[in-house]
Amino acid sequence: MLALGLKNDIAQAIKVPDWSTIDYDLEWLAQPNNNAITINEPLYPAQLKEIADPPPILFVRGNIELLSRPQLAIVGSRNPSSSGIDIAFSFAQDLSRHGFVITSGLALGIDAASHQGALNVHGYTIAVAGTGLDRVYPARHKDLATEIVNTGAMISEFPPGTTAKANHFPRRNRIISGLCQGLLVVEAAKQSGSLITARMALEQNREVFAIPGSIHNPLARGCNALIREGAKLVETTQDILEELSQYYQQDEQAPAATMQSTLDLEQQTLLNLIMFSPTSIDHLVENAGQSVEIIASMCLILELQGYIETAAGGCYTRIK
């Protein structure tokens, strides 16, 4: 077997298989809605076969047929702002209404919001795991994973029993991008796994979209960098649908998710003065032409609506 170019540990595993592991995998496969498909089977997604390093086998829980439907991946920060969560949720809802399966990685933050947005409108969503499918990572998403499997699917290239390891998630990311027709990044730092996924998508000739943000917002720097590298700047779902028109269902009743504000003119003017770094109330009074009392009252409204948050020293910081 070494003559065939197989590494010693792989050759040894073939010669002396771990029968307890094989039995465990077979028990898992015997359970309802659990499947495994190899790269040569008809149900293996054709889109994924195109990438440079397709997984030879996929383990699937749930609706296996969804793997071959048009998919839009949404990824982003594990520690997003409330604005980022709202954007991911609303974009996932609207794209689901247009027939896209929403694909993501079940991580905290943007991933979870994307899955939840699709589920909220009874759409389909796929979670690509970095572990075996007999476990859920992170564990707090156990209920979300159950919801996903009820109508959608969870998939992994790792066999049942595989625990979470740091190097699994970059490998998982190539599957997220490989399955989709397009990938949307919502909030990503300059160095993040989401940017790795986006660059994989570019290498795989997928359409890449990014939500722009302030140059002062660390969570916008990754998206802004992608836009400089050629990703399409996105403000509404229509920006995505224009690029992927051959894949989606026309739905005139589905309102496009957008980042447009519902604030009145005075509130919007004040919000425009508040930066993504701490902004003093003195600065706001001086530039808005209003009293301290009025500014404080308006800031409270903006804070309650999730646009800003209080910072040290009586300052405010914009978060969306």
C-alpha cells in the first residue's frame, strides 16, 4: 500500500481497521434520516464536486435532496453587533422566500442568525459541521440543530464520533463555499475565518457579496477588504438577486431586506454624528444644535432601538 502513495497511518488503518468505530458508524447510519453519500453517487451535490478538494464522503442528517438545490451561504463574526445579527436574520428570511437554501456553519453569531432567519419563514437551511453529526458544536445550539434537521439538513465530512478540533473548521469552510452559488459576509474582522471562507469562494468561482461598514468599525474591516478585492457591495437582497437571477424564484410580494433606517429626520441626523468609536455628548450638543436634555433623550431612544450603546465617560458608540 505504501507503493500506492498512501501514508503509513492510512495504510495501517486499511490493514487493521478499527471495528468498534465501524460498528458505531453503522449504528448511526441505521437511525432514521441519517445517511452517507460518496462522491460517485447521484445524490452527491454536483456543485461540490467542482472544488479542488471535494470530500470523498458526506454524512447527512435530514433532507439529503436539499444539497443539490440553489444555496446562498451567509457567514460572519461569532461576536457580531446587534445590527449584524439583524442583517443576517433579515437577509436569510428574504433569500429563503426567493427559494434559496441558506447554508452556514452553526457557529455563534452570524451563522446562527442566518439559520434562524430561514427557519422563521419556514425556509430551508443547511448547517455544515466541523464535528461528527452525533454531536453538536457549540453545545448550546443543540435545539437549533434539531430545528434545522426537522426540515433542512446537517452535513459533515467527519464520521460520527469525531470531536471538535481547531483544524476541522477551516476544512469545513471549503464545503460551505463549495455548496453555494453565492456567499454573503456580514461583519468580519480583518483576520477571521469568514474571510478565509470568502476567499475560498472566490477561488471556487462563486459570487461573493459583502455588507460594507464604517472604517472605524473593526467588524467592518474584513468586509471592506473583500469589497476592495472584488466582492460585490450589498445593501439589499436585490443586489444579490441581480447577480443570481437564474437561480431564484420571482416573488413580487417578498420585500427586499435592507439596511434602510426607520428613524425620523432628527434621530437620523443625531445617529450620523455618533461614530463607531466613543463620541462625547458635548460633541453631539455642539454639532446637533440641541440641548443636553434633548440629546440625552434622543440617545436613549437610539439605544433602546439598538443603534448605539453607552460608553465610558458619558460617551456613546454607534453599533449599527
